[in-house]
Amino acid sequence: MRQSKLFTKARKEAPADEVAKNAKLLIRAGFVDKLQAGVYTYLPLGLRVLKNIENIIREEMNGAGGQEILMPSLHPKEFWQTTGRWDTMDDLYKVSDASGRENALGPTHEEIVVPLVKQFVSSYRDLPFATYQFQNKFRMELRAKSGILRGREFIMKDMYSFHRDEADLVAYYEMMKGVYARVFERVGLGERTYLTFASGGSFSKYSHEFQTVTPAGEDTIYVCDTCRVAVNKEIIADQSTCPSCESGDLHEETAIEVGNIFDLKTKFSDPFKLTYKDEEGKEQPVVMGCYGIGLGRILGTVVEVLGDDKGLVWPRAIAPFAMHLVEISSANTAVHEEAEKLYRELSGQGVEVLWDDREARAGEKFAESDLMGIPLRVVISEKTLTEGKFEIKDRATGEVSMVNRAELIKMCAMK
């Protein structure tokens, strides 16, 4: 993509009304725009990152046997009354139309997916299976002050699994722990993200969160130095040792919750009478699990963890572009011609390149390149043209090197 055609622009200053690092950097770099507290527009660069995260999650959910669907955001009141959550969920947005009909703006989709599945499940032969979606969620968040980490409208991947008994659910649930670990590894958060024991509430003794350690977090966790799992502060009073390995070596950390998994059992099956007939023809309740990941939370957490004093730093797997090709303006038309030639060559090989072909000072271009955080910066100037080499900068390490065309092409293929 030619940067001169990008309708958004970077800002020199951070927005005065933002306190969160993720919001400051993302808005400055032109990745998102704030509509109101807790509500953001993803601009072209930000949407590319979000879609890369989505595709990684989709690959892992499909690999776990998930079947993708898309459910409505507008939920009939009676479905939420069936589970009792219409009156008990205090962050539920409720809307009415001109006829007085009431609906909820979906904060989660158990009340929708269970009646949906009920139409198709009747026998033990129909189980097990899992279905998932990427969908906007709405929650009446009164503390929308952490940028895209805590929104009133946000995108979530929510998956629901359906089983004939608890043993089958447990096996799938345990598998999903590994699937989630791969997701966070692939988006660049693996080393800092811990499987965390949390209160299961009314569902089970424990649920599990995935918490990424960062000073920007709002949660307190206690990390086991022996087995790399953690315990959420809400249950630590009853859990003085690691619930996984029973070690007592726990240390306190601040973290952001980037995902969670729950053993729902028959919490939602029972109200909707979701059952199946077993081999003997007896009606049995369907047992459920659910598995959530906030896409914006991952994006914002990557910024909080990896961003530096110069700007964003994207892992290659989710970066908006693999390379930022920076052309230093010159009266020598050969510089522009060489930049265009390289741009077309790399693009033709499937390398995603943002070409800064604007008429701007070199210092301004370099500063914006650092701010955007694209993994590799390649500079073409009269100097590099004379030397017959390209100047390469690795955004994460700051390392600068000079390479020839063949080395550059090889480098791009390896990344």
C-alpha cells in the first residue's frame, strides 16, 4: 500500500483525554479513533492488526473442531428471562422499540446459542461438537478508562462446546487450555501469559483465565515459580499453594485478562431443556463449556507489553505490514524508480509492504515509522542507491544493517 493514499494520518501529540498507553499510541499512530469512552473505530492500520489476530484465533478454533457461525447482537428479552439474567446482570444494555418490545444488546451469547442448538440436537449421535463466532459485544461498562482494554462495545471470539457427559467435557476443556496457549504464543504474548485459576462461581470450583503480566493490568495474580500457572487474587485466601503442583512458591504480579474458559455444565442447558436421548432412549441433559477471547484486549495488551518510548512494536504475525519501505525524497528520479521496483517485486512475492512515498522530511518519516511499529524498515535514498545496498532496521531490536537485494529478498522470505 502507498502511504500517500492512506486517508488517516499520524499525530504528533497524544490525545489529552487518554491515560492508557495503548490508547495514546494507537490513536497517535492512526490505528484507532475514539468515538466516546469505551467505543473506538478501527482505522485501516488497526483493522489489519485486528484481522490478523482474528485469523490466528480462527485457525486454532478450526483446528479444535470448532464450526464458525454468526449470531445476532439483538437478543429477545424472553431468552434472558428464561435464564434469570435479565434482572440479575447489572451491565446488560436493554433497548425498546416503538411497540414496546424489549431486547438486550448481547454481552455474551449463551442465551442465543442454546435455543439455536436445541433445534439440531436430539440424540447422543449428535454430540459432541463446538461452535464459535466473532461478534460485537455490548456491556454497560462504567470504568471505560483503559483504552481498548475495557470497552462498552468490543469484539469477542466466543465458542461453546456441547457434550453428553462431564467426562467428555473435561477432555475437551483440557485440550482447549493448550489451544489457548498456542493462540497467545502466536500473537506474541506467550512468555508473559499464564493459565490462571479463578473462582468458578456457580458453575464449578474453578474456571480458568489467561492473564498477561504487565503493569497496565487491573488484576492481581499469584504466579507459581515451579509450574508457570497462576491463581487469581479472588481465590488466593482459600488457596495458599499452587492448585496445579501444590508448590507454595507464589509471587504477586499485575496482569490483564486476555481470555477465559468456563465449565458451564448444565447451567444453560437446564433452563432451555436442552437434552438428548442416550443409547437406551433416556433423556439426558447436554453438558456445556464456553471459551472466550477478546480481540481488542489482545491488541491493546500487545501495545502495553511491547510498545516503547518511540511507539508501537508489532510482532510479525499480527503486524499491519511486514515491511515499511521508506523512500527518502530526492531530485534523483532513480531513487523513486528503485523504490517502486522493490515495492512491486516484494508485493508480487506476497510480502505486505507499506511504501512511504510521501513528500516529507527524512526525520519525520523515520519518527512515524517507529511510531507505527512495523517489524522491518527498509530505506531507499541516494546514499543507498550509490552503495547498491538497502538500509534495514529491525523495529524490535533497533539493529540497523546494510544488505543487498538478494539478502533483502531472502530476509523477507524467512520472516
